[in-house]
Amino acid sequence: MGTVIQAKISQTQYVTVRRDELRQIKEERAQLQEKVAELTALLSQVQH
């Protein structure tokens, strides 16, 4: 039989995000969602 290796216990990592950073991330997300919708519409026009 092979060598027995003890599995490491997984650790939960917590990340602190400031309110201003969170707001900026949400704004970027909204802009990206709008861009995806725009590109999806263009793509559907090209395919038809």
C-alpha cells in the first residue's frame, strides 16, 4: 500500500470590503450587465 497523507483542514477566508469599494463594484457590475445586453442584442440581429 502507498503512503497515507493526512488531508489539510480547509479554512474559510473572510474578506473585508469597504462600502465605497462595494458601491464601485456594484456600479461596474451594472455597466457590464448593460454591455452584455447590448452585445446580445447586436448578436441576435446579426444572426437573423
